Amino acid sequence: MKQNRKFIFIVGGVMSGVGKGITTSSIGIILKARGLNVTAIKIDPYINVDAGTMNPTEHGEVFVLDDGYETDQDMGNYERFLNITLPSDNYMTTGSVYESVIHRERNLGYNGKCVEVVPHIPLEVIDRIEKASVKAESDVTLIEIGGTIGEYQNILFLEAARMMKIKYSEDVMFVMVSYLPIPSKVGEMKTKPTQYAVRTLNSAGIQPDVIVARSETFLDQKRKEKLGMFCNISERYVISAPDADNIYEIPVNFERDDLSRLILKKLNLPENKKSDMKEWYNFVENIKSSKEKIKIGMVGKYFGTGDFVLSDAYISVIEAIKHAAFKNKLKPEITWINSEIFEKDSSKLEDLRNYDGIIVPGGFGSRGIEGKIKAIQFLRENKIPFLGLCYGMQLAVIEYARNVLGLKDAHTTEIDRKTKNPIIDIMSEQKKNLEDHNFGATMRLGAYPAIVKNGTVAYNAYKKSKISERHRHRWEVNPEYVAKLEKAGLVFSGTSPDGKLMEIIELPASVHPFFVGTQFHPELTSKPIESHPLFFEFIKASKLAKNK
């Protein structure tokens, strides 16, 4: 191990969803601004070996890394904020840890010892953390432990953190992100839930060094003093984290409380470099100064969960829209549109005219599919800017085959295995996986190269012919229909290097202001400072359409 390598564990108190991932990412930003090399690790307390089989309406988006590993959406936050590409070493679940330990035991890796939950599971966790830190050559490794303090699921990870504190002493610190409610009938911010959360963390043998206090408003001095007194922490290390208008303001708020300097002091790191967050400050100011609105609709199905809308199912798409809008000096207004409404009432398609641009994102299954196809036809025929992602691209090809080529029964074999015109078909190497019910981590996953044709809308966006983008799918455009579709006017502007797989479709700029679909997921590599070129051009075209 590198001398004096530092580790910061981020844990959650009181309730889930208070922003551990954004807190972790923001701490990474302010430490990078101090000249430190930072990496981030996510630990998920699920028996799932990876996030690939989790339902988006229950868990949120599945974020795919360059190396093809399917992870939690927080890995996306880390990559976006820190502007880095993370490997699979930086993600683990309870299932993957147990799987490794059992595999090692089966191969006599423990030399005949009795393998126990403690210490062998925590030791495997520690080993993974250390390896990820070494691989990243990091000065500081951030480790977010999923779940909430007091849950049974994450206790072994807390034990690993406690053991690391013993092993590395002053090189390890703990940040607890906790929620301070303001009951409407009481009208006063309450610290007691956080006090109990800290005591629960103490019972796991861990004392937080920093409390990030999440609430609707800023903490007053009295609450800081109260948390300091009853949580055995200096009030200076209680950081106020009020609700922000956008997540990108959070690093700025942290620096307002001098958090980076406090962390350097706690970890005995030298303050030999002044914090340089100029680029980030300029980005945040650009957000605030963007006043002109752009209305973007997202036609999909992963929006309903009970009586609530789950935007987390498409969080990378949402953030990519924001990045592109801010770069275009626009303020995005994003509306979720359930595609099933178009299946029940075609007249509702007219409502799509109220938007400056429409995205049909990825997904699986048959629910709402005909509504999406109807929406795409309406967007194509009425020249409304359209961006189709993965399944959205495939449905655009089906729509074109049905309504331009005249193949009315054109479909994807994902939905109709017996269709006479399988415009979208399963990849040959995937057929056995489906027959064997082998679904986890068996899709086309991760970064693959593609060639973009000169003179196309896509080339105008990328400004280069060789690109690399991340995938997550099984079905592809059937090559048997490519020539017919091209003859009918559809342009396949991006393909795999061997020309067999269709990566990007579009209509020429002379025919439509912006009609582009991608087999890959461009949203996965969009960054706040570096908007993805396809999203940028989509928003740019939407702005032009709005002004016309």
C-alpha cells in the first residue's frame, strides 16, 4: 500500500435517500480541487451479485461502466462529478463479496480453515477497498456504504470499516449524512433522530468525524452546538447541507463551511495547495444565469411507483439533458410522459407539440411499446426534435419500417417471436443465454468502438469518425433489412467497425431538424463540464425549433 493512503467512509443516518451519493461526489470534488487524486467506491448491501437484475422502479437506474459492470446509479454520480472513468473494482454488493469468499473456500484458498462470516467477509471487503485504492493510485479513497445506520444488511460493511480504522488509525475517517426533520405542526428543526443515529453508529464501534446535516434549510448555530454536544463531535465538524436548487451547488455549499480544510486537518494532510474550484464555480454560475426555458418531454414507462414518479429510473438521461441545456444557456423543464396514454387515446399525441424536443429512452418489455411507436411517428412526421436511446432507437427503426417501408407487421422478436418481419432481432450469441434463463451480466455490456460516417448529423456532433460508447442490450437491428431501410431514406450513420451492427440511425438534416437514435447509451458518459455531443446537438436543435 502507498504510504499514508487515506480512506473516508460515508454512511447514512435516519433515513435513505438523503444524498449520500451526492455527498460522496461533492467531497471528491472539493478534495480534487486541493490537488489530491481521488477515487470513489460504492458498497451496496444487496444479495444481488450486481445491479443488472434490479427493477429500475425499485432501485433506480442501472449504471454501466466502461468495462461492462452493471452498478448502482451512485457510480454515475461519482463519474459525473469527478470527471473520471471508474472500473468494476470500485463497486461491490453483499452478493459479490459472499460469492468471492465461497469461491475461494471451494478452491482451498483458506487452507482448510473454518470460514466464518466474521472476520472473513469484512476482510474480503477490506481487501477489495485496498485493491481499488492501489489501482487508482489514489491519495484519498471515498467509500459509500449503502443503506441506513441500524439496518441489518450493512452491519458487516460497518464492521469492515471499523477494522480498517484499527488498521490505518489516523488515515481513516467517517462522515455521516443524516436528516434533520422540521415537522410542519412543530415548526422546529429536530436533532434527536440524528443523535440516535450516531449512538447506533457508536454501537458498531464507529464514531463519526463529520456530520453532514441534511435538511430543508440551513442549520442554525444552536442546532450545531446541540449536535456537537450530544454526538461527541466538535460543532465545527457539523456541516449544514440544506436542500439545493440543483445538486451541482452542493460542493460550493460544502466549501462555504470550509469542509475540505477540515478534512485535510482530520487526515493530517498538508494544505500546500489552495482550493481551485474556478471551473466548477463558473459552471454553477452558468446554471443560475440560464433563464430561457426549454421544454423536454420523456416518453417512457418507468415513471410510476405507487402514487409517486420515480425519476431515478432515468437519472443519467436527466442529468445529460441538464448538462446540454446549461451549455446552451437554457433552463430545462423535463416532463415525464407515460407512453400508455397514446395507446388509449391517439388524440393525446397532439400534446407532444407542447414540447421543444422529445426523448424516448431505453427500457425492456412490451408495456407501452405501441404508444412509444405512435409517439415516434408523430415526432417524425411533424418534425419535432427526437432522440431515441437504445430501445428508443429500435422502436424508431420499427416505426420507419411500418410506416415508410409499408411492413405493417414489422416488430422486434423481443416482443413478437413469430413476427414475419423481425426488424429488430436477438444477437446470435444471446440466444443460448435466453434459452438457459441466464440473464445476469449476459447482455452486450460496456464500451464498444463505432465508426461514424462523414457528413451526417452524428458526425457533425462528434467532429470525429471513431468513437467509443457504452451499451446495455441484447437485441440489434436485423442486418437483413438495412439495405431496404437505407433505400427508403433512413441513414445508418454509425456502425460497429466491421459494419455488422447498427449503432446510430438518423434522418438527414434536410428532411428533419433532428431525428437521431443510438443503440448505445450516450447519457452514461455525459459530464457537467463536458456535455455529451449528441445531447448538446439535440438541445440545440430543440432551441431552434422552439424559436421557429
